[in-house]
Amino acid sequence: MASSTAADLRSARETNPPASTVFLIRFFEWFGELGFFCSHLLRAVFLPPYEFREFAHQLDELGSKSLPLVALAGAATGVVLSLETHDSLVSFGAKSLLPELLVLSIAKESGPIITGLIVSGRVAAGIGAELGAMKVTEQIDAMEASAVDPYKYLAATRILACVLMLPLLTLAADFCGILFGWVTTTLTEPISLQLFIENGFKQVTFNDFLPPTFKTAVFGLIIGLVASFQGMRAHGGTEGVERAATSAVVISSLFIILADVLLVRLIQVVFP
Amino acid sequence: MTAPMKTKVAAPPIQVKTLRKSFGKQKVLNGIDLEVAEGETLSVLGRSGTGKSVLLKLIIGLQQADSGSIRVHGQEIAGLARQQLNEIRKTMGFLFQNSALYDSLTVEQNVAFPLERAGGLSDAERKKRVRELLATVGMEKDLDKLPGQISGGMQKRVGLARALALSPDILLFDEPTAGLDPITASEIDALILKMQKETNLTSIIVTHDLPSARTVSDRLALMRDGEILIEGSFKDLQASKDEFVVQFLNRDS
């Protein structure tokens, strides 16, 4: 049923060459195929056997190895925020609000979105290229022929690792952002770390901190899902691998930004 | 696993009936009928692009047929859920044209991969089994090498060891000697003959290599335009007056 629908769509595409029609068909075809991918994936996640060893390997590969990059990006964000806001706050006579502003902007938005986009660049490209190369060299077919479910072994482990690691990486980005924000601030106007932290977290509540951090699990889901999907449907040799890697980054980054808009509003409603 | 075993005695291991497969407007298989008896080796010959590899991928369920029937040990594979299909796949081994070894795993890990997922063996037993398999194909000294560090012929050997890992009773070979020099190709032929002697494997070999097919096969089938043009022993093919068959056989004679 599924394959006949896809075949019909392909046949319709061949007989209707206008570019707009082709674009629309490809657009809906992509979402349709993603739907089938997700249904395979759901079964693979819940049915035994479970690939714990590969999951642990992916936690290290996707999570731990992204830590330096995420920490650096978080630190840079803290430095820039401190530099940019310092002069503005001074001109309004609100210099004492700098720690609070820095902590809030990093914890609520800058930390999560920077982490999402940085990990999307590093991890989505990696997964897209790795699975794409495995697909075009028939390694995924070989896995299936050996009665191993590639949705379970390759996709589910990577997606779950992304979902679990993104909030943890966000915490690291937040920590580095706040720390280097303090370093930058104290270089121009010395302030103790203790005082900076006390001022910074004075008004911060549970709602300011935890929901934005955990929303990055959704970013992780987007990165893992899109990258695995694009990789496992790669075709056409080296060029196909390149397409899979590039599209994995572009689509997941775009979806992260769109999801962020929705999630920010949702968090505002659910955690007023 | 139980379903295929029930009918094993009654039905031939592989039965293909009026199998059709198209990609877009291109008809690749146009009503293939095929049966392979237990312990028999059938070579499928034909020009490039006639759907020989597609036939193998349909038999192991890597692609879906448009219509027709494929029975493995009497069990129809079309429409099977992934788990049921995997049980049938455990009775089959597949040697890919380019070996399709996992390039980030060592030779030893490649052969161990299906065994680890199938379970039922302790670490020590699995290690022993992997070494036995690699010794069978003459690769026991290259356990720690990556696929990129060994030759094409060696990759085929490792691919064969991996295909044999789950002790299948059916083996599907996709161009086992393609891209190999004549001496290495003969070694692969010898290996296939050795497998046949030591076990009672039922095999389908897709190949362009006529000398290899003559050496290892009980029966040959020649494909043209998505159909089986002729099948029988090499002598039957030689006796044919069909222009295509004569042309195909004379290329190598």
C-alpha cells in the first residue's frame, strides 16, 4: 500500500514536469516517507532486543565529543552578551542588572538555541554522512540481510542519544556562558563571582530555567530524526552522501528554529 | 523460525513464481519462474541490467516485488512483518557484490556482528565461532584489520564468512568473482565448492563469469529482458541454437 502510493507519486511526478508541481509532490512525498520512517522507528524503539552497547557508544560519540564545541560556543555567547549589554545598561543607569540579564538570557534562550544549532551542525552532518555512506555502499542492506533491524541499531540509538544529550550539553553551554560572562564583566568592572551569581540568580525561578533546558530534548529529537532519515534514504553514490549530510544540517537547523518559536510560546502558556 | 522448518521437507527451499518488478517505467523482472532444490547450486547469468541482482534482493526481502510469489522454505515472504521476515533471513546468507563489509568494524567484528545480534552464544563461544569461520575462508590472520586495509578478494572472503555466520541453509551470491583477478576468482570458486562439500547449502549465484558458473553450479539459468530465456546444465545451454545464448556462451569460450 505504502510502496504503491509512493510509486503513484513518482509516476505522477514523471508525467507532470512543471517545477511547482514537482516541488509540491517532493514536499509531501518527503513528509509521507518521514511518517513511515517514524512508524518503523517506534516499533524498533519499543520491541526487544535493545541495543544498549551501541546506545552508550552514541552517547559518547554524539554527546561527549560535542562538549568542547558547545562549551566554547556558550562561552563566546556569554562574552558577547556581557560586552553588548554592558554599555546599554550603563546608559540607562541599570548596570546592576547585568548579572541577572546575562543569566536570564543565557538560561532562557541563548544557551538552548546555540546548543541546538551547534549540535545540529556537528552531529546532523555526521549522522547524515555516516548513514548515507552506509546506505550507498549497501552496508545497511547487509545489516538487514543479517536479520538486524537498522532502524533499531542505527537510527533509534542515535536519536535517543541526541534526545538525552542535548539538555546536558545545554547545561554545559549555560555554565560556560555565565562563567565567561562574569569573566568579561569583571575585567571591566571587578565583581566577585559569588556576588555575580547571587545577583544573577536572584530573580531566576524554576520556570526560567528548567523548561527552556528540557525543550532542547525536542531539538535533539529533530536532529537525530532528520539526520537519520536523510542518511538512510541517501542514494546516488558520493553525491548522494554529500546531499544527505548537507540536507540533514539545513533541515534540522530550520526545524530547530521553527520548533523554538512554538516551544517558547508553549512554555509561556504552560509555565506562566 | 518454526514456520520455515515445518515445510522444509515438503517444499524446495526457494520457489519463485511469475515474479515482476519495475522501477518507474522500466520493467526489470517480467514474470520470473524459478525453483532451487535442496543442496542445489543455481547460477543466474545474463547481461548487465537484466535484473539478476534485483532477483536476489527480492528473495531476501530487501526489495518488494510488484507481483508474483517468492517462497522460502515454503513460506511466502511478501507482506511478512519485519520480525517474521528476519526469522526467515536467519536461514539465508547473502554475499554482496562489493562485499558491503561494515567499514568502521574490524574483520573479526564484521563476522561477529550477526552473531552478537542473534544471541545464544557466550562471548567465548562467539569468539571461537568467528575464528572458525574466518579460518574456513583463510582469513584467520587478519582479525584486527579494517575492510579498507585488505584486498577485494579478501573482502569477499570476509563477506562469505559473515554470510555463513548464522549457519544458513541458503546462500545468495551477488557477483562473487566480479572485479577479481582470475587467480583470486578461482580461489573464491574453490571456496564455494568447499562450502558445498562441507554443508548441504542451497545456493543461487548471480554472475557474469561463465567459467566460474560452470565450475560451481549444478544448473544454469540465462536471463534476457527480465525473463529466464533458458535453464539447464551447461551442455543444455551449449545445445541451444538461440542466437542470444550462442552469443553469450561464445564470449567466454
